Amino acid sequence: MKNGKELLKNLVFVGGYSKATLKAGVAALRPFSEDLYAVHIRIDHSDPLTWRKKKYYHVAKQEICTRLDEWIFEHLVDQKEYASFLDRYRPMTQTGKMKKDIDEYIMDRHYRPKAIRMLCHKKGFDLTLWKKKRTRLEYSRRANLYWQDGEEFRFDFRNPVESLFIRKKGSDREVLGIGGSGSSGQRQKNTFFTAVLYILSKKAHIQHYLFEYDGFNRLKYIGSRYCTILTPGFGSNFNLDMAFMEEISKRGVYWK
């Protein structure tokens, strides 16, 4: 396999294969054993030369809170008090008695008037300036990987390695789960699918393919292994027997 690009063509996400038990997961995927494979993508840090360049980043203008609200969140808002306001006014929104956004209502009723009274004697305080809308530019790294419908695949850049567990179905590549260490849900899927594929690989050849997403957002094929590939996040958020987890760790190859 020269560049591995065909492994990541026509990606379609499907649900329903993540189960509460390992036994149920193996039963659900056993009929497709010969069509399963995993792709593990090591995500490198962006190269400093790419910073703020549209070729490498999506750039979007995002509205942020006013200077007044920023001061309120820093000096006045207490989380328990705010939660009690939410509990008090949420029924009004559910019954239609309140048309206004609930957070805006709480800010206008309980916080902004108090803040203005406290700040009005502050030297240099200008209410018009403090209430002025503000924006900032947000940069999100491009993925250069796409789903079948043309929508961009979005890596979770908290993951040092992101794993896609895939079933071949004709010309489509059905993504059964996406794993990594960036969140509890990803850790759960990483552990679950890694263990399921390990069991199924005892009777079927299930390949693990290795890619690198480099500092210039280029997806590079590294190679493949028939043995189980272990990545950060494996062993967490899914209940595996300790002896079985040690067996997988002993026979697998760690990729980081």
C-alpha cells in the first residue's frame, strides 16, 4: 500500500456498535470480522510557520461578552446563586411565560443593574463603552480529511493519537467509533473497540494502519501492523478484566 489514501475515502459515520459489555460488542461485530480495520493517526503540533495562515487554519470572527459582563462574571457571579436563578426561571421558559433568553433575563434582572451602581463612580467608567459588543478572531486547525458528503472531518486536537475503527462496506468506509484520550467518551470507545478487535483478530486478520498528521496538516501513511495497536486512552472508561487488559497490553504495540 503506497500512501493509504483509499483507507480514508468515502468515510461515513454509523452508530449503534458501541455496547455496554465486551461480549455484546464482539457478538455485534463478529459477522463483519473480515471487513474490519483500524486507522491510528498521530497528531503532531502545528509548525510555528503555519500560525494564522488560512491555508492551515479556519478563521472565524466570534462575538465575546462585553466588558461589563466580563467584570460581572469575575466579581459578582456565584455559581450556586446562579444555579438557583436558573431553577427559579426555567419553568417560565418552559411554559412560554418568558420569551427572553434565560441567561439574559438573569443578567438584566440580578447582575447588570448592581454592577452599574457599583461602577458608576469608578474613575473613567463609560457605560456606553463597557456595554459595547466585542469580537475576536478564533483559529481552528484544518483537518484536510473529509467525510463522504464533503464535510470536513474535525480532529480532536486534544488527542496525541486519534483512532478510527472502520468497517469496509462496498466502496464505503463506515466509521464505527472514534477513540482517543481527549475525553471520557473517546477513552471509552478506544478501550472498547481495541478490545473487541483484539478478540476478533484471533480468528480473522484485522489490520491496524498508522498515519501521521504533521505540523503542516499533511496526512502521511506510515505503515500497517496485524498486531493490536495501543494508543493513549486505552484501558480507561470501560470495564475490562485486569488480566485481559494485561494480555492485550503484552501482545499489542504501543503507538504514540
